[in-house]
Amino acid sequence: MDEKSLGKKLQLARRRAGLTQQELCHRAKLSYSTLAKIERGAIKTPSVFTVAAIADATETSLEDLLDLKSKRLKSPAPAEPKKTSKSGVKFVYFDINGVLVRFYHRAFTEIAKKSSKPVDLVETLFWRHNDATNRGNMTMRDFNSRLGRELEIKEFDWLKQFMDSAEPMPGIEKLVRWAETHYEIGLLSNNMPGFIEELKSREMIPDVTYTTVVDSSKVGSIKPEIKIYDVAQQLAAHDGKAIMLIDNERPNLTAADRKGWHVLWFDDFQPEESIERIKKSLEF
């Protein structure tokens, strides 16, 4: 592999891990200048120890980064090759809220009880600040402070409120595990800072290998804005015609369709029916 190809592969691994160059340097104990040169292909033969450090920091195998095949005699059986659906899909993005996790509107009812405010007012105030927080332009501390002040609730904590109300979508874990066996999969979601990590730690998101996680609060853009789809397509490393988005919001699907992606609407009120439609669409 030439230095430019290696640089692009290392950069993709970093971005798929959701790390900035500075964050990767810290984890891999590399200087910023060294990493920057490697990623742009300016270092002809990076040390294998350097590449190994990057592999470890990005949770990527060294063999994958260097395109090496194990030569051990007693190597494990190779993984089954990933499939291509009849419609040409190779990569599947799952939304989180409304697809992997049941949506959280019942949380508004609980907040209304605590604050003695009408539910419609609670929702209005929430959505007023939601987009800015999902883009990462507002911290969770500021979000909680503003909403708590407007609702007259001391020590308001939306993360806790959300987690207490959310639950895994029935039947979704089996579907995601099936999809991960046959396709590359990823998460593409509008989320406030730290929410995806918390959902994972509570085992509310299927514990499988996601090729990439596109978190709006880290990307600085939310669906249905074009930037987040551009980033997601780059990280999937596939042409748009090979990508499918499964989402419960029509505007998000419409934006993906304009990028040339395959799209499939998930009805969170009829999850079993939606799961069957997804498996049918991903037949190979």
C-alpha cells in the first residue's frame, strides 16, 4: 500500500471512531505534526508501531489498516463476506430515536407533572433549544439550565429524564444483529452530547460492531441538513446508491433520497411490520 492510500485509510479509521486529530494524538501518544503528515501521505514509511498505536486508539485491527492477511496456520475461520442486496445496498444506517429506541414523548408528560405546566408548553420550550444542543452548539449544562429556569424546575436533568422514559424498540436487537452479519452498518442520529454513549452503557442500543457512528452533536449538523449526510457517506466509504437509511422521520428520509440513498420509513407504532419490511428490502 502506498503512503497516500495508507494516509486516507488511517484518516477514515479516525473519523469513523469519532476522533479529532488532537484526540487521536492524545490516545495514541503521537505528535500532531506526525499524525497530520501521515494522514496526508507525507511520511513514506510510518513505523508499524505508530500504525499499531493508531489501530488501538481507533479500535481498528492492524491487519485491516495495512491490508494484511493473517499467515498463521491456525487462524480462525474467515468472516463471511458482506452481502449486497438485490437493490444494491451494501451499507445500512440506523436512526436511534424512533428506530432503535422508543421515542421519548412520554417524558414530556412527566416533566409537565413536575413543573405543573401544560404539556404543550413543555414541548414548545424543549424544541426551542433542541436543535442547537443536537448540533453541539449548546452544552447539556446550558440546555438543562435554560429549560429548568423556564419550567421552574431546580436541578433539571434531561439526560436522566430521557433515560428513565426511553426503552429499546421491541424486536430491533434481532434485526440489527442480522443486518450486522450480512452488511456494514452504522448509526446516524440527531442526539445531544453524551446520549449515544449513555445509551450504549445502559445496553439500550444493540451491542454489535458499528462501522461508524455519526453523532450530530459531534458533526455539528443535524438531519435533514445536507452536511450530516455528506459526512455519513464519506465515513461509510460507499457511493450513495449503496447506502440505506432507516429512519422514522419523513424529512430525514427525503434528504437522504436526494443524495441518492435508499430509504425506508420505520413506523415506531408498528415495529414488527417495519422490521419485516426492512428484511424484505435487504434480501440478497
